[in-house]
Amino acid sequence: MKAVYISKPGGPEALEVREVPSPVPGTGEVLIDVVAAGLNRADVQQRKGHYPPPAGASEIPGLEVSGRIAGFGPGVAKPFSVGDKVVALLAGGGYAEQVAVPAGQVLRVPDGVDLVTAASLPEVAATVYSNLIMTAQLQPGETVLIHGATGGIGTMAIQLAKAFGAVVAATAGSAEKVGTAKAFLGADIAINYAEEDFPESLRAQNGGKGADVILDVVGAKYLTKNLDALADYGRLVVIGLQGGTKGELDLGKLLSKRAAIIATALRPRPVEEKTVIMDAVREAVWPLLSDGRIRPLVAKTFPLGQVGAAHRYFDSGDHVGKILLVM
């Protein structure tokens, strides 16, 4: 099969398409003929040498795919059939024509979503639902602040939080993206972080109240401002480190707000945890996609052979929604 490898850490030019042996599904795994794969920030970090795959995972980048079931390893209990249209959450291996993945991390494509577009869903749906709902316990009527409004995580998080009855605030870096966050995605409050102080703007547009939950992909660069933006008993959930890994924390302010800071990563979790998350996604998120309350947003698709161009487009930051590789 054809698959993408990273020749050495670096820019998009480090990505090479190679002919390699097809995977063989092990116990409890299904084999999928991949139709499309989603690009994620983790892929870029792996390409740069900053985020190696977990022990035992494929060196091929790619954390989510859509496709058709091609075969089974021994001991698969889920009622799948060859040819079923599915999506899968991966620890690696998605930039390839086939993947072998634990059956618990595989779901049928939600009704009303085409097979290519479906590749945009598993990683972001699992990340957003597990963090906003399962970890932060976001409640109807609470205010959630979502950074990176128009990226893959942001576009899902805004819509999911709205569907769960939250007041949604989001940040973006241009007037166009702020407009998209409100007009297309349904954010109640959208803040241009390049022109506004987001904690101050949030309170000004939210009746003086901060955020009960913050979903943060930036990390250290935003730590002080995120703490400022939190409401009393707020929960800051850090899921990305685009702005660095080390920051100064005012513990006095954290104590005075009775607030919490939580950091999570989906990729290295064991199969058992990912299975629980994917089961929850199927029950809670798939119906919202089927009835149109959440709409997948795909910025652009690229053939596998143009993986370098896809990464250059991702690195530009110009995209709104997900970027996909099509086999």
C-alpha cells in the first residue's frame, strides 16, 4: 500500500509517500480500506519532531480516517461486516491506504454524512466531547470559551457546546474568522484576539461574567489570561501547547476563584478509555450530526500524493475547518 512517512523532522517537504506492506489486523482489530484521512495539529508536531507516536503505534502520521471495513483479526466482538462504511480514531497510521485499528475505536459513519467528509469527525468529536462534557462537565446555561474558533477542534466545539445549551464564546485571529464563528457556527460571542483583550471582551459581552469552562489549544502563552477569564469555580482544560509548555501561574488567583486547571491528551490513552469515549460519541454526538445540529466543515481536500501541499496549507493558518487527504 501507499503510506506517508516522515524522512526527518522538518517542514512539509519531510513528508514522503512510500510503498510499504499492508497492515495485518491483530486480535480485536479491524482492517479498513481508507477513503480519507484528517489532518490534525498533532500530525504537524510529529512532522517537526515534537510529538512522537506512543509506544507500539505506527510511525505513519494520521489520527483519524474514514473508509470501508476490509477484514477482521481474531476476537472482534462488534457486529461489523466487510464493506461497512466507518470512521476510526487512531494513535497513528492514518495517512495510508489501509489501517488496522481496535474495533472499539471504530464507529459506523453517521447518517447523512458522506464518506469523505466523515474523515473530519472522529478525532475532533472524541476530543471535544471527552473534554467539554466528560471531563469539564459543561452544563446548560454555563459559559464556555473556545480558543481557535475556526480550526477543526473549534468548529466542532462551538457547535457541540451550543447543542448542549451552553453560552458559547470563541476567539479567532481575523475579522473574517470572527464572522464565521458567529454567522456559520453559532457562537454567541466572538472575539478577535489580535485586536482585543479576550478576558476583558468576554466579560463586557457576557454581563460581567467570565467563563465557566475554557477549552484551550494554546497553552503557556494564554495561561495568565485564561485564569483571568475564568469565572468562580471555572475549569480550564488545556488540550494543546501551540503557545509553549511553561508559564507562570498565580496560585492565589486560582485559589480565590476556587478554579481548576486540567490537562488532557487523547492520543496516548489506552484502548479501553478510547472505547468508552467513542461509545459516548456514538450515543451523544452522532445524532446531532444526523439531524443537522452539528455540520462538519471541510476547508479543502488533497490527494495523498500532495500531502506536502496539504501541510503547507495547514501551516498557513488560512483554513476554516478540516483539511483532508483523499486516497
